[in-house]
Amino acid sequence: MTDTIRLEYRNVTMRFAQGAGHLTAVENVSLSVRDGEVVALIGPSGCGKSTLLNIGSGLAAPSAGDAFVDGERVEGPNAHVAFMLQKDLLLPWRTVIENVMFGVEIQRVPSAERRQRAQALLDNLKLSDFAGHYPHQLSGGMRQRVALARTLAVDPTVLLLDEPFSAVDAQTRMVLQRELAQTLKSAGKTALLITHDLLEAVTLSDRVLVMSPRPGRIVDEIAVDMPGRDDPLARRRHPRTGEYVNRLMQRLGIGHDGEPVPA
Amino acid sequence: MSGNPESAQLRRGTLASVALLVVFLAAWEWGPGCLGIPPYIVPPMSAVAKEAVRMWNVSGLAMHTGVTAAEVLIGFLLGSLLGAFFGYILGMSPTAEVALSPYILALQIAPKVAFAPLFVLWMGFTIYPKILVAILIVFFPVLINVLTAVRNVDPDLINLARAFKASRAQIFWKIEFPASLPPLFAGLRIGSTLAVVGVVVGELVGGNLGLGYLLAFGEGQANTPMVFVAILMLTLVGGVAYLLVILAERRVLHYMPKNALSGF
Ligand SMILES: Nc1ncnc2c1ncn2[C@@H]1O[C@H](COP(=O)(O)OP(=O)(O)O)[C@@H](O)[C@H]1O
Ligand SMILES: [Mg+2]
């Protein structure tokens, strides 16, 4: 991890037209993520988390403020960022390896290199046996792993992850979380991880940002001071985890009476 | 031999289907006689078979079938191409859709076969009015299916491609076009049977070629077996067209889960 800022939002406000007036989804959000850092973003649903992701990936322009990736102002989609959503967005007519190559193919990476990159990612994510399968032949967890491989294949400096594992079952999720954590760590990727799973936020990140209900603002920031960012399963057992989750719950207004929450 | 339950089911179904055919043919052969229905109303199967042989030898049944089949094929191909082309254009350009949709709707509501006499007036007793009716009738189901498919592509999928900096052409060829293929084939299946309808109506209206002409001729002669033969041959032509679409579909959509591709 270096001190270079890879992703930054500077006074970002986003309004959407609604009826006669407008709806302010996010208001004056500033945040920055350093090189190699993983920052989790939590907040009630509808507070503008996905909107921030769209702004960071250049799919939507903010009403005010700017987003920067790798020091460049985001003006539109760019090769430094890639995102992954809750939906795997695999193309049913493409095999697993062809799906992984989707992004690099669009970016016109030469075909030999494409295949080589995809194959390496499939090996890493234990998918090589399924390279020739079609998405409908895979489980939800495997499909999401393919989506992760596709995201990594374009070799982005910044990953924007929007509730990537919220649609898979709890056990698969733990496996995927570990794989993601290890991959991010070993590849030294910078990531903004949107999640509604507080435990996921604490076990996978270096820092957790908490957003208020709409209009979304950043209302708290918690540095996760625990070892093992590449081992969320170990972090789950760490005594501090419970404290962090508790604090997040309080910040979000869940469980006001403050009874302790087991990790 | 003990297959899996699925193939056992298939075997039982096929068997029942064949049995049904035998029962049907027997009922056709002897039913009318038993019920006292005269042969000029419902001719028995053997009379129809005999008439088919006679028509094959004397009336050029093969040639008329060939003409109809060619018209169906050409009308179907052109109608599908045009329908798909406009479907993609309208699907990709909301402005074009808004501008053209009232006219498309009007044309879609108008009974296409009613244009047949008009086309015959314009183009005479040639094969062209028949092909034109077929084109017109095939056009709409294909257009509508393609248009809806392009419209219904998951916007997140398009955003994913855009985030990779895909060009408009790449979005079309890598996402919209392949995504539209299953509904396109559903439209082609419908189109393949409608093409026969269009061609027959055209042939009934004017000319002295094709199965539709034989149909009208048989009616004029009060030759019921001839009418039956023409209907059977038309069904055959439509069936072959449908089969060809299904075979193409199986090849193109090979990636689909098996149960998503129905046998019919
Ligand atoms: N394209 C859009 N047009 C209008 N309203 C939108 C649009 N995108 C998001 N919104 C609204 O902005 C708010 C924030 O949405 P979103 O960023 O998806 O929230 P979150 O991801 O935190 O659940 C919601 O109220 C949503 O309805
Ligand atoms: Mg969201």
C-alpha cells in the first residue's frame, strides 16, 4: 500500500429529476482510497451507494463535484476502473472463458494475450475445469467468480464492487469473500466495496465508511485495525470484529438498545 | 435397454403418437362410410391417395408443389430479413420507433392477406404477388420479436460493456444481436407457417400455378379429393419450412439449456 490516491470523490452531489422537482441521491460526498487499500461503504438502501459507483465508473456524471481515478478526472468510462455487481451479468451465449475475455476483447487486447490472461485468472479462481461450460451450467457462486475474473481480466487499478456476494448463499459467500480478499491483496488492487453486510465490511476492508439515509452523506469512518485483510475467515474470529460490527450497527441505528452482538 | 426416465417418456409418447395416427387413418378410411357421409364431402383416405397419384402423373402436382415451396421460401427469407432489419433499427433508435410505430401498428392490424388482390392487380398472374403477400405477413412477427428483444436487453449489461469502453457497434454485435436471437427464432417459427398462408391466398386469388391454384381448381371441379391433396401438400410445405427453422435454431442456439428449446 502506498500513499498515492487511486480513487477520489471531491464534493460529489447527485440529483435526479423527479416529478416537478428533483431528488438528491448523494450530497457533498468526499472520500479517497489509497493505492492497494480496500474501503467498504455501507449505508441504508437508497442512500446513493450505487450512484457513487456509477459516477466512479464514468457511467454517470455527478451534478456537482468530481471523481478522480489515478489522478485523472473521470469524464466517462475509462480503462482504470472496472466494476462488479450483485448480478453476474454473464452472457449466456459465451462460455466461461469467453465471458472472462469479454472486457479485454472489447478493449482489443490481442487474442493470444486475452486467452492467456483469462486462463491465468481461471486457474487462480479454480475455474479452469469449467472454461468451456456455459453460464447456465454453473452454480451462483461459480458464476460470481467468473464475473470477478472478467473484472480482473482488464487489469484495472481500481475495482468498484457493488454488493458482489449478496445474492449467493452464506457458505459460498464466505468462500468467495476469502478468494476476493486474497486476490485483492496479492494483486495489490484498490477497491471500493459497497455492501450491506456489516461483517463483510469489517472483515474485508481497511476502512469502513458509513453513509446517512438519503440524501447520502458520509457520516462516519472507521479504520479497521486488525491483521489479516487477506483472511476474512480469521478476522471473523478476531475479538475486535464484534466491536466494529457493534459500532456500525449503532451508527446505522440498528439495535438502539445497544445489546452486544456476537461476531 | 433401460434408458433414463426422460427417454422412456419420449418412447412412450412416440408410440402413442404413432398409434393415434393409425387410429386416425383408419377412422378416415372407414368412418365416413359408416356414418353415411358421401365421398364428395369427406372422401376416404384411399380415394385421396389415388387422386394424389393421378395428380402427380397428370396434373403436375410436383411442379405446383415446387412453385409454392419456392414462393414460400423466397417470401419467408425476404420477409424475415426485412423484419429483422427494421426490428434492429427500431430497437436501437427510439426516435425511429416513435416516428414509425403508428404506421407499423396500422399495417400490423390490417389483414395482410387482404392485400393479395391488390398485388395481383399490380403484378399480374406471376409469382411476385404471392411472394409479396408472404413477405408482408412474415415481416411483422419477426420485427416485433426482434424489436422487443433489443429493447429488453438488461441495461446493466449495456453499462458493463460501456464501462469497458465498448463502441456502439460492439454493443450491438456483442450484446444486442446475440441477445435477440432466441426471440428472433421464435418469430421465424411463426413466420415459416404464416408464409404458407400468404402464398396460398395469393395463389387462390389469381394465376394458374401452385397448390393454391390446384385448391381453387379442385373446388371448381367439385373434386373433393383434389382439395384434400392440395391441403395435405400445403401442410407438408409448411412443415418442412418449420422444420428447417428448428434445425437452424438448434445449431445457432446450441448454448441454450435443452429444456428451453421446445421440440416444436
Ligand atoms: N437513474 C436514476 N434516475 C432517478 N433516480 C435514481 C436513478 N438512480 C438512482 N436513483 C435514486 O437515487 C437514490 C439512490 O439510489 P442508489 O444509488 O441505487 O442507492 P443504493 O445503491 O444506496 O441503494 C434512490 O432513491 C434511487 O431511486
Ligand atoms: Mg445499490
